[in-house]
Amino acid sequence: MSQRKALKIIVIAQFLGTSLWFAGNAAAPQFSAVLGEENLIGWITSAVQFGFILGTLTFAIFSIPDRYKPSDVFFFSAVMAAAFNLLLAVIPPSFWVLISGRFLVGFFLAGIYPVGMKIAADYFEKGLGMALGFLVGALVLGTASPHLIASLDFNVSWKLIFWSTSLFAILGGAMVGFFVPDGPYRKPLGQFDWNLIPSLLKIDSLKSAATGYFGHMWELYTFWAFCPALILYFQDGSNPSNLTSFIAFSVIGIGGISCAIGGWFSEKYSSRSVALFALAGSGICCLAVLLIPEGSIWIWISFLLIWGILVTADSPQFSTLVAQSVPAEFKGTALTLVNCAGFALTIFSIALADFLLGKLEIQEILALLAIGPVFGIVGFLYFDKKKRLSTKASSSI
């Protein structure tokens, strides 16, 4: 199969599969009415995140994406995630059924998102930054979709949401499982090795890429989570809620486009350059949020759109650097492990921001997110320098 055809299938399949991620968010208002529970979105989102973290940790520890055929792992994970998603529509709803179901959906999403990147890495030795730009862009658009649904005031049954997203996921899984063979650069890992992860953690190029990714993740999900609150703050209640949702969709969704554009630039300049430029740019936005005058809402919308572009463009490029930092037979494990740690970090970042809410202004809270880009850039350059010195020393022997 050609690279281009494989990439098209993987991108579409990944978008369909990851539609499960935010199905619960889209159905949260109706679940709140059915269960008589308020503030379910926080519980639903956290359940999926924790499930994904545990899932990626499990997949990484047992090297599942590298030991087994990745397209089979993708298909099996999509079917299982779809099944637990659909379960919420066919059994009597309750709070713990909802949270357990979303947790298990998150667990099996670990076999869709990072494994999709692993499959792309098996097809692209060159041009991987561009390929992952499209893949991550599809995930970003999926992330933004609940805000679009909210802005359109659709009154769709929550059961229809779960049925449709489950069917989408199964379709996506089948597309990869039946139509995407192993890529030409895949090297299967022979047997399970408890020492694999400790060995990977000694690689300076992996630590460099992973540290940059962690700095990016510290900022990304907290920015997305608090973006609607920032928009509301500067609207001063003067605009309807559906407009706020549409602005939030635009700010988050534009990042999907920037991921693809960043992938194109990575071909011309390198993944390293694009990743560092975007991370530095989004870090500057963290601080600039304190300096933007409280004037026209359009100034703020323009600023947030720029931030939305920069805050995501580095993600696929850091993932590209992760995949390129290890031997081919370890790519799936490395990508899954770094995803696990990165998403775990978002829990602490969001929790800290939530703790500070009410103690600081919303723009002051978001300004503190600059800690992530600063840490990411410094750590990236430190380990990158260690790698270069080590390579130079080895070549001089």
C-alpha cells in the first residue's frame, strides 16, 4: 500500500475512533437531567483521562503496539472502546455506570491514538512530521466538536450520540484492521522485556523530545479547559452562550489546521525547529494574556486564535521526534509511554488551575501556564545538548 493511501485511511479512522473521546461531554447536559446530577462534565472528562492514562501505561509496560500487529491492536481497541461506549445507551443509566463506562472507553483509546501514530511511523521514515500533523490535527478537531455541537443548540438524544460514535469507531477500526497492512518500516519486537522501559529512559534524544512534549501538555489541556471561561470573562455576559461555544470551537479547532500546516513546515525546516518555535510562541502567549487591553472582544478573539494555532502545532512534531529517537522496534512503546506521562501531567495542571480559580483572575491563572513551555524548552535543549556531546565523543573514539 502506498504511503499516501495508508495515511488517508489512518487519519479518517483515527478521527472516527477518537470521536468516542468526547461523546460523553456532548451528552453531559442530558445525563445531568436524567440522573439529577450537576457538574458531570468534570467527572466525565476526568474518567476518560484517567482511563487513557492507565491504558497507555498498560500498553507501554507490555509493549503491546510493538509486540503485536498494530493494525490488529487498533481494530481490537476500537471495537472494545465502542462496546463500552454503547453500553451506556443500552443499560439503565446511573452515575457509576456512566463514570465506569467512560473510564473503560479511555482505557481502550490507548490502542487508537498512540497506535495510530505508531502505524504512521511504520509507513513514513521521511515525512513523518507531516503525517503526524494530519493525525493529531484530526484529534484536535474531535476535541473541539462538543463546543460546535453546543453552539448549534442541537437537541439530539444522548442515546443517538452513543450509538453513532460507537458505529463510527467500529468503522474506523475496521478500516485500519482490514485495509492497512504492516508498514515497510515496521520491525516487530520479539518478546516481552521488563527492562525495555528503563532502557528507553536512558536515551537522551528520547528524553529531549519527551521533555518538550511534557512542557507542551502542561499548557495545552488547561488552556483548552479554561478557554470558555476566559471568553466569558471578557464578554462580560454581553453575548449568548452559543456564541461563546462557537468562539471556543474556533480557538480549539484552528489548532487542527495548524498541526497540518506545521507538518508541512517540518518538511522544509525540521520537526525540531517547528516544535520549538510553536512552544516558544505559545509560552509568549501565556504571558501576553496579561498585557492585552480589555477593549474590544475582537482583539481578544484574534489573540486567542493565534494562541490556539501555536499551542497545538508542536504536538505532532514532538511525537515525531519521540518516534525518531528510538529504534524502529520500540516506536510504539515509546509513543505510548510518552503519551501516558503527558496526559498524566494534564491532570495536575488542570487541578492546580482549578485550585487557583477564585484566588486569581482567569488571565493570571493562564499566565502561569508559561511554566510548561519554559520547562519544555530548557529540558529539550539540555538533553539535546547531552545527546550531541555524547555523539561527538563516540565519533572521536
